[in-house]
Amino acid sequence: MTGIVTALTRYPIKGLSPETLHSIKLQQGQGFSGDRSFALALPNTPFDSANPKCLPKTLFLMLARQEALARLHTRHDANSGMLHVRDGSITLSASTQTSEGIAEIEAFFAQFLPVGQTDSRPRFVTAEDHSFTDVGVHSPELMRAVSVINLASVREFEARVGRPIDPRRFRANILVDGLEPWEEMSWLERELTIGSMRFRGARLTRRCPATEVNPDTAVRDINVPKELIQHYDHVFLGIYLFVLSDGELAVGDQLAPPMRGAGAI
């Protein structure tokens, strides 16, 4: 079956709000530009912006542990560098490009998080040509992969669970529809096309406790990993793809999965 891209999303700051896109230019071997470009590191995290290395997500603020982050509405303006954060009536507007602005951001998050969840002020960090993706610890190539969710799989999963499951829980770059449920599980090491671009299945997405958090209420209300194990005997939903060609990806592009019966490339 041929699928269709229904949404494109990137997350400028790890663990915070998504930015929806109509289209994005991609380069071979690179992920979404501006995706997970910033992170809030725990005070003792040994991240060096001059010599960045992929570190475990546990060394940063993250939804898997700090579910209150889902309460925040954030927006990052890549042109001006301004970060806007809102928590109800409390707001912050600060520059990600100045030491004064970064100090304001760090102070905001130190005050926002519930007592006991961090020991002191987090560090707002970034580095050139670095992305704070969870799978980056496995290889530099995976750090630059793009993540895909098949909406048919989500619908089949929520039918098993018996409760609505918002696809936003999975924080993917690309949402596709029109495919068979769980079809993406067969894409590993196989080539597919989306629009005019070529991709290859890289790694199934292992779901973690971050997916337990309701994106509207910031409450842990569905144990997604446990439900996956109960119904399917695994904890995977979604897939990472390597980008094999330069081009532009857009909402409405058609996805042509690997031919049935075709072996790995």
C-alpha cells in the first residue's frame, strides 16, 4: 500500500514542544535541521559544546523523568534565537544566543521543576552539528536519522488498549497514514521512497516511559511500554530511517514502502 505524509515535526529543545512544518529540506546522511538542537543538561552532565559527544538521555531533563515538562508551551525562533515559554500565566522570553538569555532560561527551569526532581540549576546546552536524539548514543549515523510513526499502527494499538492514544506521545519527525498496521516493522535494512527522496530502515523505535505522559495534561495515564509488551510481546512502535538522498520532504508526499518479498538491500 502507498502511504502519505500527514505531518512533519521537529523539536528544537529536547523534551519540549514540537514545531510543525509544511516542508523541510534534507541532506543525505542528515536528520531534520533544528531538531533537538538544544537540551537542558543536569548540573553534573559532562557535556562539552566544543567537543560534543552523544550522552545518555538520563543526563538531561526529559519527559521520561520530568513529566511536568509537558505542561509547557514553548516556541523557538531560529532566526532571532528567541525562546518563548509559557506555563499558564507565567511566561519567559529569552535569547538562546546570549549569556544573559541562557542564564534566564536556566533560572526559569530551575524554578519550574518540582522540588526534588533536580538538585540545582540545569545547563542550557547546544553544539554545532549535534543533535540530542535518544538514539545518538548508538552511533553518529543514528543521531542523524529521522523518526517515523505509522498512524495505522497507533490506531491498531489503541484499539487493543481500549483508550485513545495521541500520536504526539511518540514525538516523531514524520507521521504517515494509509499503510497497513505495523508494516514499518519490515523496513529494516530496506530502501523506501517518500516523495522524491530515498530512505533506508535503520532501527525500530523502542518506547520508553516518556510515552506514558499525556501531552495535554502532563499526567502519566497510559503505561505504553507495558501495554506493548502485553499485546505484542515487544516494546517497539515506529522506526528510524537513514536519509539516502538530498531533496525536500513535504506534507502530502507519498510513501512507497519496500516491495513485498524484496530482501534487504
